[in-house]
Amino acid sequence: MQLLALFDLDDTLINRRDCLRGWARDFAATRGLPVSAARAVVDALDARARPDDFADLRLTLELQDSVESLWAEYVSGMAQRARCRDGVHNGLRTMKADGWAIGIATNGAPDIQRAKLAGAGLAELVDGVCASGEVGRRKPGRAVFEEAARRCGASLANGGWMVGDKPGTDMEGGRVAGLRTLWVSDERQWPEGIPRPDATVPDALEAVGHLIRWGRSRLSQSLDAV
């Protein structure tokens, strides 16, 4: 029995929104920029962040920094702020002890996503990571899920779970890729018009607990059948 869990990163395992707001506030303050500048940074980077976005911000905020140095500052600052909910690390260790392969299937540039993983203390707890920038396709496309599974030494053909916060990219993408889906709702309501996930939990810690219980239940059933 394959025990594979692929996790989204941003706003699933770490709270990117809080990281971004904190970084933007400090970024503006260190340059003596007004609060409106911090809001402009958040608005520009809220959905996704790429080096090209800093070319636009450089002009908007009339900065002298190079695009490369601004991106490097962003990567470093976000990594320093990346945090998991208490208990998630131990939960992932329990999953690994139970035989789970744990992967990260995330949209974004490889350098920032891997930096946040390391900053949050997650890099050593996962078996494989695939950022969309490495495969040239973003979720909900199959490529990110497929490559993340492969890097875990697993195959989508043998099933698994996708855990994420976004109904479209994570849940629908995971479902189409043949995975069970576990939605981290953050107390939101499921949108209409999209097939519902296999399970819903409020946060990442509950997601890990759900998978541990599910895996142990499946193991017990397989042993009973012997």
C-alpha cells in the first residue's frame, strides 16, 4: 500500500499572507517609505511573486536597488519569517515513522519556495519537492503533482493524497491527477461549482492528524485481511 501525501506550501503548511505583510512592512520601514508603499508591495505580490514583479515595484516606488537585489532580499526575508503551526513538525515525523512518503507540490519559483521550506524547518522532513518553475507548468496542471510524486519515489498511478488550501489549483488539480483531496479550509466555505474534496480540516495540524489516522486505519484493515 502506497502512503503518499503531497502538500501545498503557501497558506497550507506556512502562512504566506502573514509572512508577506510582515516583510512588506519592514521593507518599507527600512527605506523610509510610507505605509502606502507597504500596501503596494502586498498588492503586487499577494497572488504570486516573481523577479519581474520587482522590476515594476522598483519603478512604482522609485527605488535605486537592482531587481536582482530586491528579489534576493525578498527571498531571504520571507524565508526568515516562514513558520509552521505548532505541532506540524512532530506530526510529519510521525507520518514518516508510519511509512508515509511526504512531498511538496507548490506553485512558484524554486529558489523562494525552497528557501521558505528551509526557513520553516520543513526541508529535512520531506522526501521530494517540486515547484512549478522547475517543470514550466503551474497547478492545477498534472506536471507538478507527477514530478513531486516521482521525487518521493512514488507514482500517481498508485494513489495518494493532495493537501492544500486552494479549491481550484490544489483540490481540483489533485483530484484530476488521481489523488484523494484534503482541503485546509481555514474556516472558509467550499465554493459552489467544484467537486467537493474527500475531506476538510481547518488547518495543517489537523490535516496531518487526519492522514495519520487514515494511514493507520488502512494498515489495520490490510492486516485483518491477511
